[in-house]
Amino acid sequence: MDVLQSWKDGPTKSAIIDFVGRADEQVPPEQRVAVFDNDGTLWSEQPMYFELQFSLDRVQALAPAHPEWRSRQPFKAVLEGDRAALAKSGQRGMLEIVAATHGGMTTADFTQSVQDWLKTARHPRTGLPYTSMTYAPMRELLDYLRAHDFKTYIVSGGEVEFMRPWTQAAYGIPPEQVIGSSVTTVYQLDQGQPRLMRQAKLAFNDDGPGKPVAIQHGIGRRPILAFGNSDGDLQMLQWTMAGPGKRFAGLVFPRLRDLAPILMVWAIAILIMGISNDFGPALLLFATVLALLWANSPWRDGYTALADHRLDIAPLGIHLSVAHWAADGLLAIFFFVV
């Protein structure tokens, strides 16, 4: 029976199957821990983070109880649909929106608000429920790993209580195996009834170097497999690969057509620099775009072979691959020249 049917036959699929086969033979089941980022890895993050869209929609829903938002930024921008003013508010404005929409309520009330939003909210491009915007190949990978006694976790920069209500249905990952950022939560008695109250204050940011820390606190084992998609996952991938024995780190890269807006900006930048006679930077930028396209094309094996090809200067004791020459040598020359 063919496994990972949504995956193209090639080195990536083969490497995963080979790794899982070796884990079956060499790794005890209790050590088969796999961690996955969520946004951009397990589900889409375009045209914006889905949790951010939830926050913006919550501002609209909560506005009747907050008339002061009509004249107060960044809430005014959200209510008026003024994306330019919202962007101008920057990270501080976004954090203020998240604090207002994620805090000041019980954990049960917040969970209900997420569930209610997911019932009606639709992706602006596809018209599908947001929980239908998951990646089929990654769902297959999760199922494949669990069939081989891997325990799968989400380790995401998203707020943990935003994810827990739906990850079981979407990915087969129960809430206790979801690790994420969190707001300050306190225990209270309300007329003799215990409750957990969410405060409008970030308690832990599960991103970048925070991810290995969260893995240690929440799992207590170093993973042997990790998947991410951005620099916010780098430390998690490094932590995974630094352990003993066979390990696997995967990077989910967007389809080339999803890179169209970025490539268009690069093309315009190259054109402008060429017109202004800045041929050096234009050539460098062109080479970067070309390398990106080549590395993610059906001919990527040729790119890898070239990068691994060795250009040695034995009398000087220099033994470097083309990739090392490009990263260390040419980059240094570039900075000296520029």
C-alpha cells in the first residue's frame, strides 16, 4: 500500500519513509516524539494569520459593549475597515487588539468564542471554514507517524487556548498535546464557584527560542522529528537535530505560485536598480531570485548537487563546497565592495 499519497515521489518522501522505518527498528515507542508548528506548516497562514482574523472579527462583535473604540486606535481602524491605519499601529496596535479580544474572560468563555467563530467564519479567498484550510499532505504525515507509534504535538506561536478547541478534529491531536503562547491566567472563586480568568497580558511567547523551552516544560523529551516553516521555528529544529541518534527536521516551503507577490516586488526592485545603474545589487538580487526558483523547482536535485560540489584549494588547506564559498567567501567580498 502506498503511503503519503499526497506527497510527490522524490527524495523528501523517501527520506521520511526511511526515517520512520529506522525509528521502528531503533527507537523505543516512548521516545518517538514529533513536533509541528501550526501556522504555515499544518494550515494556511494567508492572507493573514487566522488567529489575527479571529481577533479582528472579535473587535467587531465586542464593539457594542465598547463605544469608546469608535474613536480610539487601533480599534477605530478595525471598525472602519481602514487597513492603512491598522498597519500604521504596528505590532503595538496588534498586541492591544489581541489583549482586548483574548483576555478579561474565563477560559470556558474564550473557548466558546473560538468555537462560535469557527462555525461561521470563512476564508476570504476560498470561502471554506478555516479548519478546512489544513494541508492534506501534513495530515497524512501526522496519521502516518501515529500509525508507527509516534506521539504528535503542536508547538506554535499561536495562543494555546485558541488552538485547543479544534486541533483534535482537524489533525487528530488532542488539546493536551498542543503547546503555544499563553496569556496570564489566574484562579478565582466567583460566589463559591472556581474559575480560571484570562488576563489581558502575555505570559509566554512560544516562538523562536521559546519553543525549545516550551517543549521541555510541556513534553519533557527532546523530539526526534520536527517540522516548521519560518525563522520562528529555527530553534525548535536546531534543538531537535542536536540530540543523539537519527533525527529528522522538515521545512514546509510555499508553492511557487504563493510566492508571486514577493517575486513581483523583487522583479520591480531589480528593474529600478537596473534603470538607476545599480547593476551590482541588481545582479545579486537577480541571482537570489534565480536560486530560490531553482531550489524549489523539479530540477532542485541539480541545485543540491551544485551546492555540494567541492572547490578545494589544497595547498592552502581550504576544503569548501560551493555553498560554503557562496555563503562565506562571496558574502564577505560583497560587504567589502558595497
